[in-house]
Amino acid sequence: MDTTGQGFADAVSQAQALGYAEADPTADVEGFDAAAKAAILASLAFHTRVAGKDVHREGITEVTAADIQAAKDMDCVVKLLAICERTDGEDGSPAGVSVRVHPAMIPRRHPLAGVREAFNAVFVEAEAAGQLMFYGRGAGGEPTASAVLGDVVAVARHRVLGGRGPGESAYADLPLLDMGQALTRYHISLDVADRPGVLAQVASAFADHEVSIETVRQQQVVGGAAADAASGSGGSTARASLVVVTHVAPEAALSATVDALAALPVVRGVNSVMRVEGV
């Protein structure tokens, strides 16, 4: 979608034709496959049992061409991310493990932004090792066959030599955090009335939920007044597009802020909400 400007349905059809997506792409586009992998990676990395049901999951089916363009305007790209984090609570955030899968905007300068076509990547940030990335083909006939054959050989070797694969390591047994406790940032696009005081009301909604605003961009909607006049609506007819990017905040506070914004009389609609990561 980012490269060609295609809509979601056309992009999926092209991915299927290239052999990158299954005939039934649900596991991929709804994030089920990524969630299963995230549960395994989090269990290994943090020595804590994480099951598939513990992973917050959102797919990419609701991502629109407008979302892709909004990301481009920020010099970002939209990616389906599986994020596994361990927090120690030193900065006031709850201590534990957070595992989530959802689409997000990431800067084009981030190493994951260049992962395209049939390639997958795992990006690791560690205190002692710094930043590491493991990158390679993750779809298509030959990469899949190679991975399956590797598993078969490993099983055969263990059967012949009497060994066994690595067991579960869950000694840390860290608490699992729900999505509301995850720390992230939001990109919010609003359709608002273009009149004095609107920005103050919007900013107040953020302040009420202790969410800090990083940037605000407002642009008048061309033809908005004419469209409203034709519909016979009274009062101020001028409309504007308001785009707000937040600082890092708990997901629960960000979600509550969006609900509060949607309830404001000056907000005609919440056009889109997308998380921002990797900044």
C-alpha cells in the first residue's frame, strides 16, 4: 500500500498472487500469526510464560490509503508490529511484560521501515547489547520449505541421539500487563469545526486525561462550508482537519482521550487513530 498507493483489498490480492499471502490471508492480515510468534519470543526473552491469549491483537484490515498518506506526511511508514516489552517500573510505569500486535507508524529512518516484500525482521533492544536486527525472507515456497525441513531434521536428530529440544524457561514469572498499561503514542486525525476556541477544547480533553501533546497541525477542509450549506446545517459551516500527535502515555489514557474528543460538540468526527512507535 505504501509503495503503490493501492487500497487494502488490491494489495492483499497482489500479495497472494506473489505467493506472500495465503489463499485465506486471515492469519496474516488479522495479526494471528504475528501474535503467536510474539508469545513465543516474549516467553523466551523474558523467562515468563506468555500464551497467545495474553497478546493484544489488532490486524491491518482497517488501515486505509489515508492512513498511509498521513504516515508519509510525517516521514513515517505503517507496519504491522509485534511488540514485546519488559518494564521495571523505575519511571513510574508498572513492572512486567507487555505483548501486543497492531499496525503503527514508524519513522522511515528506523531499521524496520525498510522491511518489505517477503522479508521479516526481529529488532532487539537490550541494555548490554544495544540494538540488534535479524533479517531474512519469511514467506514464499523455498524459505518455508527450508524452515520446515530444518524442524524435521532437528526432531530426527533428537530421536536418533536420544536428546530433546530446549525446555521452557519461566523462572522469572513476571506479571503480564494488559493493553491499557502499555506505553505508546497516538496519531489522531479529527474533523472539527473551524472557529475560535476549538483548539482550546481539544487541548483540554488531552489535559483532562494527562496526555501531553507533541505536535498539532490544522488545515481547512476545502469545500467543507459549501457541503454543509448544501445539507442545510445551521451555525458555523467551516470545517478543518486537525492532526494531533501525542507524547508517550498509557494506552488507557490515550483511548479515553479519543472517546472524550469524539463527544465534543466541536468535533464532527474522529477520522483515524494510529499508534506511533520507534521514535
